Amino acid sequence: MKSITINGSKRESVGKKASKALRNAGQVPCVLYGGGEPLHFAADEIAFKGLIYTPDVHTVVLDLAGEKFDAVLQDIQFHPVTDSILHMDFYQIFEDSEITMEIPIHTEGVARGVKNGGVLRYNLRRLKVKGLPGKLPDYIKADVTNLKIGNKLYVTEIKSDDFTVQHPENTVICQVKTSRNIIADIEEEEEVPAGEVPATEAETEEKE
């Protein structure tokens, strides 16, 4: 999995006033957990763009004045109006300790049902998996080639020696559904048996 480096500095003042002053200066107050005592630090808000505003998942190297920590983003808070970052929580990771992360799903192939006019609908865009940091992939492949109309792809189809899926076995990743256009075409193509008059016409004749 790819990693992104965030340069920041430790902070001692953790009150509301100190946090507000950091935000006014264009910095984000953060906390790193998992390594014993929580470590409070701050970094420029622009430094987090490559981590947040992307569909990809990254681990993080926090470089705090030369002292480096491997971590993953655990939680983030945004301002309800401006969408600026208010606060971030990170969790320290170690090479020999498993972590749980949500990894993007990339589908491969064209479903048979889609070729026949169906529509591929996604129930999940990411899978929650558990494994060693160094073995977690950038994304998870899901082959949909054999899905017919009405078929579903379950998480049990995703297997790897590098991680374990943390969803119930009946969790659906995606499915091929019948499109409305197909239903409409079927209704329009309904034929009336020879010698019979459609109901609407029969009613008109009776009135006359």
C-alpha cells in the first residue's frame, strides 16, 4: 500500500483556545493514538489534501520534527459550513501488528447480465479488511464477468492470503438488476392470442 508523508510539529497546549489559534493559522490539530500516551501535534491543512481528497487509501508517515511514526487515519471532523478540517485522529501502526482498514473495490470485466441489457448496481464501494500493513493492497479486485441478470456478488468471492474480510458472509458487493427499459419492452411486446379482442376494445364495443 502506498504511503504519504505529513510534516508537522508536536504541541503542548491542547485546549479550545489553542486549537482555535491553530485553525486560524491554517493548521489542523491532531492526535496520534496507539503508541502509549496520546501524542498531540499539528500540521498545515494543505498537507492533508493528498490523503483526504482521493478515492485511494494510504498509510501515513507522520514526520514530527524528525521523529517519524507510521500511522493510519482513524477519524476526521469537518466544519459543517466551510468543510474545512477541524480535527484529525491517527492510529499508530507496526509492521508485525494487524490493522483494519477499508480498501476500495475495483471491478473487473463486463457482467454477462449487463451485456444482455441489465444494470450493475453497487452495494459496497469499499471492503473492511484486516491484515498486516505491509500486505494490504491499494485496492481489491472483484471479477463480475459471470454475473447474469439477477445474480449477486458476495464478499465470500473475495479471497486472499494477505487479509481477511470483516463483513458477514451474506454481504453483497454488487448485483445485476433488470433495467426499466427491458421491463417496458416486455410489457409492450405482450401479444393477444388469435381470435381474442383486447380488453379495452371489448369494453368499447359493449358500450356501443
